[in-house]
Amino acid sequence: MVNAKELVEFIGKKDVVIIDTREPEDYIIEHIPGAINIYDIFCYLSTKENGGYKAMQEHFAKLFGNAGISGKERVFIYEDAMDNGYGRSCRGYFILSHLGYSNVSILHGGFQSWINERMPVTKIVPEVEKKVFPVNLNDSMMLTQEEMFASLNDPEIVILDCRDRAEWVGISSSPYGPDFAPRKGRIPGAVWIEWYNTMHYRDNIPWFKPPDEIRRLFNNSGITENSKLHIYCFKGARTSNMFIALKIVGFTNVKNYFGSWNEWSRDFSLPIEQGYPHSKKS
């Protein structure tokens, strides 16, 4: 994580790429100088039907190459604010890390923290030299549908659902609308910690809580540094936010089910639970 005062020191420097994950219409109004808009970091949905993780990897390798990332650049990534963007800057961090790119930082507090510090903005869209993005897959952090299914019967694994409450209890299938996905509910046996709970507000801007508070949040749900965690949300964005929170406090045995509920709910052979935990339905 970097703050606005740290990021501004890199503006205009060689071998620096800044990625804006916001909606294109917001980017056009104003953005951090030199930033390149990659909205697909937020909106791309990975399912088996559209080629799964392999298609996603190829898609983003091309986009990141087009953004001028060749392997030697330091990458900074931001969203508007870390609560209203559904963790999209963290999703970008996760995708880059999964592709093997480690020199990545997230703007803590997002664009709103940048504005709050009265940092420079621009409407100018930079010209970018396309490059070849280096892919060196890190599969240790990514969870497949098959692995999530296998974990249902593994007492050593904690399945963590970090979606909003309406999705957790089965009132809505997604943030896109109640009926966007074909089924509502949750993966059986999951523990629920809503992703917002890892953050707090300062100056009306959401930031990650101090490490001790984040650790206490997980410990109160029986999750410790030794837990083996399989986390999911709807499409791997809020899980990426949660992944960063877990990383902040040193939890290392964490895998992100990137296809998440969007993929799981579309396979009717897979089990689900609905309603409140005390009234389970399959």
C-alpha cells in the first residue's frame, strides 16, 4: 500500500505505470496524471463458459502489455474509494500477482484520498507504447471450482464468504441485481465476514483498519494465522480486498476462488445453502 504523498513522487518518472480502474466516464473527467484506464479489471467475469482462468490470463496479459508493462516497471493501481469500488484496485493487484508481477502497489484510500490531499489531476489521456507483458503464473493464490468443491468435505479448510449480507442470506444473487445469477444462496459451510468490516472511515474516506483490529475481526470468527482459507465473493473483487486485508496481518495460507458465486451458481450440480444459517436448504 502507498498513500497519496508517496505516489505523487512517482508522477512523470520513467518505468512507472499508473492504472485507473474506475468507469471510463469518470476517468475522462479527471484522473491522476499519467494514469491509464483499465476498467476490465473490475468488470471482467471469469467463468468456465467464457474460457475460465486461461482466457482471463490471456486477456489481461494483453491489456497490461498494451498499458506499457514489460516487467521492469513499477505499477500503481487505484479505484475511486475502497468501499464503493467493490475492491477493484485490490482485484487488479491480485490479477497482476497471479500473472507473476510482483512490483505492484495499491493507492490506499483510492482517488478520494488523492483529491483530499489536493494532489494534481488531469484530463489528458497519455500515449502509451505497447509492450509484451511477461507471464509467470502464480497458481498458489488462485482457487478453481473443483478445488472449492473438494474443500467442502475438508475440516482443515475454512470457506470464507465476504459478500454483502443480502447475498449471504440469499435475498440477492449479486451486486448487479437480485437475479443476475441463476441461483441465490451461499457455498455450504461457509463462514461469513462482510468485506466492509476490514475497513474504517477517516476524513470520510475508507481505509483498512490497523492490523491488530483486522486480526481481531478474523480471530473472533475462529480464523487464525494457521487457518487454511478458501475465500469467495461474486467475481473475485471483494475477495481481493479481503485477500489484501489478510496479507496485511500476515495470513499466508489463503486462496481466492476468483470465479466465485458467479461461476458456482451457474452449475446446478453444485450444492448451495439458502436462508439464515440456522435454516439450511440445499
